[in-house]
Amino acid sequence: MFINRRKKNLFFGLAVICSVIQTESFAQKDKSLHVGNNRELFVDQYLIENLTHVRQKLHHPKNEGPVLYFDRKWEGNFSGYSTVIKDGGLYRLYYRGIREVGNDGSENEVTCYAESRDGKVWVKPELGIYEMDGSASNNIILANAAPVTHNFSPFLDKNPNAKVTERYKALGGIKKSGLKAYISSDGIHWKILADQPVITEGDFDSQNVAFWSETEKKYICYLRSSAISSDKKKYRSVSRSTSEDFINWSKPELMQFGNVPYDHLYTQQTSPYYRAPQVYIAIGARFMPGRQVVSDEQAAVLNVNPKYYKDCSDAIFMTTRGGNLYNRTFLESIIRPEIGLENWVSRSNYPALNIVETGANEMSVYVNESYAQEGAHLKRYSMRIDGLVSAHAEMKEGHVTTKPIQFEGMELEINYSTSAAGFVKVEILDTNGKPIPGFSKDDATEIIGNEIKRIVGWKGNQSVQALSGRPIRLKFYLKDADLFSFKFN
């Protein structure tokens, strides 16, 4: 008995030691990413471990036509630097109004406002705040505030500790003035927050955007600056600054773009994606100085300002998850200039700030077009919800495998599209890549269709609660299909 008990204790001790060694080894091996119940997109390589016969595909928004012309006498040909904000059931549009070209920060620049109930039909309310040519019947929300009105850029403050009187915030200014901070309770009536500029280091000669980061728990500003390439050329670029209180800001840090060539980024329009705020989406304006499409004779027919047709520009796509690095998986344009020479002039095709939902299955981005001409306007472009980038497979079956992740939830939701012949299947693996019993490819329900929200199943079982909090990998099998996003609920 004594010997057996000793053996039993010995075996138990060895088992504990082995368990500890295995646990320590697993802990060292496990560098799982905590996704919780965040929605995750395929816009970068953050979660992607492997792609086999699958590629990340950039999708291009659909032209839905002009939604607003800058046709009031205080608006005009050089209106720009637009911001669209969805506040509950109301869409708000902010933009610079100016008819004749002048130096940045001209006294003639005003900030204008329009609103919509659906993001498609817009009206310019007569606000009665400022007089213009002897009448207050206009849509001006800020005037006599140069140079802030050159590029006034508001945001809806998501900081849970924000005062009701400061529900909206904004930055504006040029290099000479620095960026000044403004606040508003309703997004229409504004007042200055501090007499002195809050950010002084930067070029600022563009739209400088700010927001409250729900993931970083601080205010972030992406501002216009300059960068020098390896061949000593100067480029329009971006820096980032952060703040705990919107008044005291860190020294701006120049953004990096990885191992890709520099582009002139006239604007960058970085903001948290509204369905996945841990991912900041940037649909900005790429400026091509000296790349002339419109001839002198064609410019005369267009009646475009002589200073504004010897360059061209388009819209590009970048992402970041914080820090000073942009991900530029896609160097091609996300929105090309439309047919017509009026779209190929300098500083046209500049996207407005923010992507907003405009339907049950649709979201929109807006673009300033026909710059420096009569007929300058804002155009709407639509895409499916989450439809910026997909994991895409052709008819040859492929798969995408995630890095080890930990989630919280009871079910797995996907946003996907297949052909009639295609499919999506989801397999759940352990961190070593071995299928977890009950969640293998053979157990997986074959998913066919086109849905913004579909719950994944395995032989009729949709619950993944038993795996919640445990490091796992997801393996998505795709055939003639696009996978846009996934989320644990």
C-alpha cells in the first residue's frame, strides 16, 4: 500500500510538473490577439496569418451623383474641406464657402452648414446667425473668424466624460495661426475654447482632423505636415498628435507608410470606422502636381480658374490602428476621377471626412468635385456596409486563416457574398492549427448567399460559447466569394 501510494503521489507530482511545463510553454507560444466582440475587417494584415488562393480585394464605391451644389454667393467655386457627421437620425455637412480664390485664411472664407434626414437629399437651412450682404438668411455657422474658417473641421465627441456644452468640437487654422479649438453643444452655434492655438507645430494647409478614440481613450489629431523622401524630395504628408483634454497636445509625430513610395497626400480624412472603431479608415486625396490632363484650350471652355487645371488628383485608401504607421496594402485609387474633363482639374476629387450609413445595407462617402469651376459640388458614392475590402476567392477554393485570437461571445456573425456556385465555410482551430472537434470543415454549414449579417453554424449548432476566452484560430474556406467582416456576438 505504502509503495502504491508513493507511486501515486509520484505520478501526481510528475503530472503537475508536466502540466506546469505545458502551461508555461503554451503561454510562451500563445500570443493571441484579443478581439473580444469587436467587428473585424480585412483592411490590413492585423489578424491574417495565411492566405491561400485568396487575396485582399479593394472595392470601389458606386457613383450616386451630386447631392449638393455650392451655388450660393457666399459658397462658390472654391468651397471644400467637407465633413459629414451622422448624429442619430440627422446628417450634418460642414464645408468651407468661398467664391473667389485668395490666400489661405482669407477674410472671405466662411464655414457653411447643410443637413439631411437620409444622407441623400440635403437642405441648406436659413440659420440667421451671421449677416451676409445685409441679410442673415443663410447657412453660415462661422464667419469673421479667419483663418479658422479656411479648414474648420468638426467632430461629434464620443468621450463619455465630454460636457454637454462641448458635445461637438472642432479644429481650424493655418501655419501662421496654429490650430485653434472650438466647441458647440448643438453643432451649429460655436465658440472658441482657448484664445491661444492648441497645436502650433505643423503646416496645417489642408483639413486637419480630430476625434475621440474609444480604443486609445484620448483625442487624436491627424494634421498636415511635410516629409522628405530618401531622394530628398519634399512631400505633403501627415503627422499625429494626441491629447487627454483637447487643449494640451503632444508634439506631432510624422506618420510612416511602410516600405512604399511617398504620395502627396493633400488630405487624409482619418477617422474611426463607425462599426469597428478600433480601425481608423483614411479615404484621402492624392495630389499629382504637374500631372496635367486638361489643355489650355479645354480649360478655357470649362472656364476653370487658370491656376487650377495643371495638376490632377484622386482618392486613396489607408488604415491605421493607432501609433504613427499607416497601412497601405492598396496603392491604387479607391475612387477614380469620373468621365469628363471637369473632373481632371487641380484639387478636385477630394473626399469629405467620414463614412456614414445611409441605408439598411448601404453606407456612403462624399467627394468634392468640379473644383475651381461654376458647378462645384459634393457627390455621393455608395458601397455595401463593411464593403471597403474583402477576403476574395475566385472559383478555385481557397482559405484565409487568422492568427491566434481570443473572443468573447456566443455566436459568430459574418458579412459575406457568394455566387450561386460559391460558398463560405468556417472552421475553428486550436492554436496549433488542429480543428477543434465539432467545429471542423466537415461539420461546418455551407453558406451560400449575400448577407450583411449571417450567423455561422456547424451541423445545426450555432453556439461558440464553450470556446469564448480560449485562444483559437478561424479558418474561412471561400469559393467564388467575398468575406467582408466577422464578429462574435
